[in-house]
Amino acid sequence: MSERLLDVKELRTEFKREKSWVTAVNDVSFFIDKGEVLGLVGESGCGKSVTSLSIMRLLLDTSGRTSHGEVLFEGKDLLKISEKEMRGIRGYNISMIFQNPMSSLNPCMRVEKQIIEAILLHNKISKQEARQRAFNVLKQVGIPDPETTLRSFPHQLSGGMSQRVMIAMAMSCEPELLIADEPTTALDVTIQAQILELMLEIRDKRNTGILLITHDLGVVAEMCTRVIVMYAGRIVEEAPVKELFASPVHPYTQGLIASVPKLGSNVTSLPSIPGSVPDLSVMPKGCKFAPRCKYAQEICHEKEPELTYVDGSDVQRCRCHIFHEKKQEVRA
Amino acid sequence: MNDYLVSVKNVSKTFVAKSGLGKKKFVHAVNDVSFNIRPGETFSLVGESGCGKSTTGRLINHLLVPETGEVWFDGQKISAMSEKEMRPVRKDVQMIFQDPYGALNSRMKIQDIIGEPLLIHTKMSSRERLKKVQELLEVVGLNAAHGERYPHEFSGGQLQRVGIARAMTVNPKLIIADEPVSALDVSIQAQVLNLMQELQQDYKLTYLFISHDLSVVEMISDSIGVMYLGTIVETAPKKLLYGDPAHPYTKTLLSAVPIPDPTREKKRILLKGDLPSPVNPPSGCLFHTRCPYATEKCSQERPKAVELEKDHFVKCHYPRIANG
Amino acid sequence: MAEVKAKALTEEFRADEVLPKPKSRVKEFVKKFVKNKAAVVSLIFILFLVLVAFIGPYIVPYDAAAPDYTSLLQGPTKAHLWGTDEYGRDVFSRLLVGTRLSLGVALSSVLVGTALGVILGLFAGYYGGILESIVMRGCDVLFAFPDILLAIAVVAIIGPGVINVMIAITVFTVPSFARIMRSATITAKQALHVEVARSLGCKNSRILWVHIFPGTIQSMIVNFTMRIGTAILAEASLSFLGYGANVTEPDWGAMLSQSRNYLNTAPHLVLFPGVLIFLTVLAFNLLGDGLRDTLDPKIK
């Protein structure tokens, strides 16, 4: 049993719309162990980014609030500690990297200053030492000429380069947990390959836990040890990566995996999931996926299923009323 | 000549990018590009951002005019046409864009948007137009009631279908699809791709499909051109390109695509560094700065396109070197 | 799974294309606008003035032109609520009647100025080149003068009179619209849907009027209301300086101008037209602010 890093329990986050609160994320529970890459997959609007922001308590500047649940990190509930304490954890124990590296960096400040500031925020060391440390982390993330990069402004860097700088910044305090929100979506495939490789390298060296948020199942398959699939603010399935791709249980997961074109599979048409994601304010009553589900029965429209373990497995969980029959169907 | 619907011959396009104190810089967006598209087939241009694939698309429908080289469409040399001469030809070349919302005028109703090409290119009455629009809405999986709505009421996938319906109104010969599914979620992406293929069969369409996603391209294309830094480094029918890539860049690109199958062991070829700036393209072979097999010759001499077998062209001094 | 027919799939997604309820843009606009109290009050005031401009001459308690030598320069009394002027004419009646001229001149000259400015800016922004240089440099020249100085210069050249005042106001209204319109057009020109329109084969005229112009109306409306305030002020100033309407015709600015001789003996003659002008300009400016806040999606 490896060491537990983060334990999220029954997280619920709501947003204010006009006068009422709509639930963006509900009953989300998962954990991350040290040195593990957990994938959080789903389509746009499924609540995967909201989940990460809730963990980091970065929803304060939006109209969102986390109204229920616990986020246990090293035995502390991050939702209950003071803002000051939280600031000490952000960037030091838990770091985040975002989809768009360009806009995450301050365009008017040299890279040098931004990294040094991040380091000095959490460490009582001299500026000189901080600069040395910045130089070292840039070197570690594979930047060929750290000195020039330190002296440059963000707009002088390419997309791949700025994502490396972001990762360097996130890693500068050697956090235990790295939350990567679509880190390679804005990058080209060859650059994506470099960045993914880099993240795995960091994981291996430092035993960092990584929460990888992405919509790309290809990235998930190559990077993750375990995967959580989200739909409409709920976890619909959780499984180790091999199980998930080999025998997906939830109809949504099945549809998602089937609808991705695979290189070398030589197909000319793809099965697709009918319809589109429901709007937050007009969620269906029962199972959120029922309106798009081809197996949906009466109970699916009436009652929302619980996230329970799949028969005969203690690692794969699924939120579906009728998955038993379907699982057999998939295997048949 | 008549075998091809589109024929692009040695086309180049540079943009002027001013920098600093009035010094002019030239961005070599498209550099000596040639390819042909047969009627009824899907030709794809793949490459990373900034490789000039979108510019090439715009050169073909005359939104941009090449500096050198020729663009032939349906037996006409459109690169030499004026905007006015081009206007009737536009009926036959329609376009679908990456950003489905931005491509639609948000102040117009869906039915007016779809009916616009009819208004421009035909003499139909407004009732005839509406009837045709409603037919097309059905074809792309929407219904007549949707026509009364405005774009902001639709989801991305639905808007992309509206964009496709608009392209279909005037029975075009060629549809240029510029990253039509990259802004969509995977489950929606499959819907749109299936729709495009269905329409191709039913209406005998020819597609020029521009994308960065090699998995999508493999699914939809007949032939593919791989672009790097403004030039096509390899052109081949699908089977050859994916089965027997001859250019090291194609090989790298294919190896970099993440495959949604955790059991598959694969060897990823990692490229050194970043894409060189198109303002200052490298000498010799454009890829030599990142190519693991580059030699002295590569940095000095720009390779010419060689035909390895029928329809398989590659611009490399050492084709198939990466295949061992 | 791969052999599943594409046809069947499109049938499949047709099943439940439920759209959210349509949102009426007008309703949303009104809802947002009424939250801005100052703008609403201003709008009501302006609508009231417009009404007065139409019916003013028919509801006046006294004939606005008829002198009454029995009551000269009287302060506010029961008979003459806002007092009388040097000929014994009822100030309230004259202001009511004058609304038509003051508001009319301002509105119509700004309207003409807007139309010209919009066309110039639209063409300059869309076609660029020499046309753009000429229009924009012309605007720069006009911008170099303060509005009112420019108006005085124009009236000084072409002579006084209502029509000439209107021309003067138009002249200084055009550049501000041309400039805003040009930058709005340049932004709109780069929008994807405009490029799409070109790829569809739209003629320039259609692109201009169907695909670019409607998107710029918002910024025009705001500037339009603001400019009316300026125009009223300019019209009043010109009349005050004696370049405006014939002195016998009631006009807010002219009334102010004539009463300055009696500032010490009959301050009400300055007060009422002055306050009215002040309130009207303020109302238009507040309305403009309110509209901008409502139309700008970034401000909530």
C-alpha cells in the first residue's frame, strides 16, 4: 500500500446563476497516492476543472462555492484551514499548471523575476540562491539555455517553451502534488510528446503525485495509472487505466472510448454518442447520462445511481443502475 | 490535367511582418507547395500549428492570392483571377471553419445564415430558399424550428452542423474544411465526422481536410500531405503514409500521437527543440535543424520532391532513413 | 463496431436535440437597463422633452411671442410661474416652445453628422488605402480644434442662422463618428464570419452593410446620445453668441444670451434656461453611460 497523498470526499461545488445556485460538481470522491498519475477525463463542462479549482480553493474570485465535502491533504482538511495557511500550501505543497501557458505568465515581467518571486514566496533564502534555484529547475525541465530563458519575456518564448517554464515554476518548490489542467491541449503533438515525457520524468524522480485533467484519452492511456471519468459533474466511472480501456462499464465511458479515432485502426466511421451534454441548470432528474444512453430504462430516468464497485472488482467503480448486464455484453 | 479537381503547382506566399523601426521581415508562410486533388476524394493537409496548412486552404479558395505558382480549380486557373471573376466560382468552393461560432454572423438567424449562399448565387425566391434551408437542416440532423433561432442558442457541435449545411446549400464541388472538429468534444467530433462522410457519399463531394490530428485524418482521408514550415514534405495515399512513411518528420509525427490503448507499447521519437521561425527558415532542408538523421548535405541543399512510387512524393535526401 | 453505418448514427443523434428556451435579447436588455436608475430617469426626462417639443406650442399658458408691457422682467409669480422677460413674455411658455428648436437642431444635426461619419468611417476602415488616409487626416485636422471653436469658425464663414448652426454642429460631429466607426470596422473586418462571407462570394456592399455594420451599431448608439448633449450645448452657445436663431424665435441658448443684460435685476431669466440646458445635457450623458454599461457584455 503506497502512501495516501490527497483524499477528496463527497465534494460538492455550486455556482450562482441569477438568483439560484446550480451544482457544477456533486458527490466527487477520489484519492491520489504518492507517485501516482491520476487521470480526470471528461468533455467540456463536465466539472473536471471546477474539481481542481475547488481543491486549490481558487473559486473565491468567481461566484462559486464549495458547499459540502472534505479535501484531506496530509491529514488537514484544505476546505477548513485559513486562507493564509492555504496560501502556504499553494505552490509549495500543491502546484498547478494550466492549459494556456502564455496567459498564465505575466507578459510584462521577465521569466527570471516570476520564478524567483514564486520561490521566495515560500522559502527564506537570498535572492542569489533563488536565482540559482530557478536556473537549476529550468535546466531540469530540459530548457537548453536557461540563462537566456531567464532573461527573456514570456512573448519571446514558444508555446512549448512557456509550458516548460510553467512546469519549472510549479516544480520550483518541489511540491508533493502537481495538478495539471489540460497541460498539453494547446500544444502541437511533437511538443506534447516532449512535455508528457517531462512530467513522467518528474514523477519518477520526485515521486510526485499528479492529477492530470484532460479530455484526450490518448494522453490518459499513455500517462495515467488510474482514471476517473466525469460526466455532468459526477464521477461516472473509476478504474485503473488498463481495466478502463479493456472493459469500460459505464455506457458513457464505452461511448467515449469508441468515439475516439485510433491511429492505425483503419476505420472509416466512428460510433458516436447521440445528443449533447446537458446544461447545468436543466439537469435531468435521474441518471445524468440517461437521455443520451441507449440502455436507459425507466429507473435511470427516475433515480440517480450511486457510485459502487463493479461485481468482482475492488478497484473499478461505476455509477450505473444496470451495468451488470452491459459488462457481459461488452465482453461477449 | 482534367483528372484533378484541384491542382496546386509550386505555390508560395509570404506575408510582411513589420518589426521594430520599419524594418521589413518576411514570413514564409507557404513555400513551394504542390499537390493535386481528384474529384470525390478527401485530401488532407496535416501539420503542426504555423506550418501553413490554413494559409494553403485560403490560397485555394482565393481568400489569399499566391505570389508565385498556380492554383487550378475545375480547369480554371483561379490564381490569376480577380476577386470579381472569382465570385461565381465561389459557389463551387465552400469552406467549413474551426470556430463554429465565430464563423457565423451572430446577428443573423440560422435560416438566413444557411440561405445566404443561395441569396448570393441563385435567383431563388425567399420561399424557395427557406424550403431548401429546411431540407438541409434535416439533412444535417437539425429541424426547421432551429432555423428561427440565433447562433448563441446552439452548442458547438450543432453550430458546426449549421456551418456544414451552409456549405452544402449551393451544391459545391469542393469543401475546404479547416480543422472542423478540433474545437469539439470527442463524442461530438465523431458525430460531425460521420456526417461529413455521409454527405460525401450522398453528394459526391470532394474535401480538402485541414487538421493537426493524425488519427482523425487517417479516418477520413484518401490522400494526405504532411506540411512542415510552409512546405509539403510528404504526399501519399493513406495506406502508404501511415504504413510506410518515408520522411523522418512524418515518422516522428506519427510516433508522437497518443494512442488510447494502454496495452500498446510504443517507441516515441522525441524531437529536439522547437519549430524554427518561418521568418528565418533554415537553409537546406527545412527539417534539418530537428532531424535526428541530418547530414552536412541536408543543411546545404534543399531536397526536391521525389516520387518513390505512384502518388508517393517525399522531399528528403534520404527517404525511409527512419525505417531502419 | 466499426462497420456501423454512418447513416444510422445521424438518425441517432437527431433523437433528442433539445434546445434551451430561447432568450429574448430585448427582454434581457430591458432587464439590465432598468437596474440603472439614473439612466432610466434620464430616459424618462428625455422622452418628456421630446413630447414637449411636439406639443409644446399647443399647451403653452401664454403666447410665447406676445409681449405684455404691463409685466416686464417679473420674477416668478402665480400668473407667470417662471417669471417674464424684458418684453413681458412668459419665460415658461418660451422655454416650452423653444424645446422644439433647441432639441430639433441638436438631434437633426447629430443625425446627419452620424450618418456621414458612419459612412466615411465604414469605407475608410473597410477599403483602407488612400481613402482611409484622406478621411482620417481630415478628421485629425478637425479634431485639432475644440468643438465649439470649430462651430464658431464654420458659422463665421457661412453666416448665422438655424441651418448654418446645424451645418456647424454637423461638421464637428462627423470626425468623432468617423474615427469610432473606422476602428470598429477594422476590428469587425478581421472577424471570422466576415472572412466567411467573402469566401461565400458576398459582394463588398453586402459584407459592409449586412456583416460589418450591424456589429458596430452598439458603439454608435452610445456615442450618439453623448453627442446630442454636446450638440445642445453647442447650439445654445452659438445662439448665446448671437450666431444662432433669429432673436424673436424662442430658443434656449438665445434666451440665455438676451437675458445676460439683466443678470443683476432679473436672475431668473438666466436661471431657468440655464438649468434646463444643464439638465438636458446631463440626461443625455447619463443615458449614454447607462446604454454603454448595458450594451457592454463585460460590465455586469
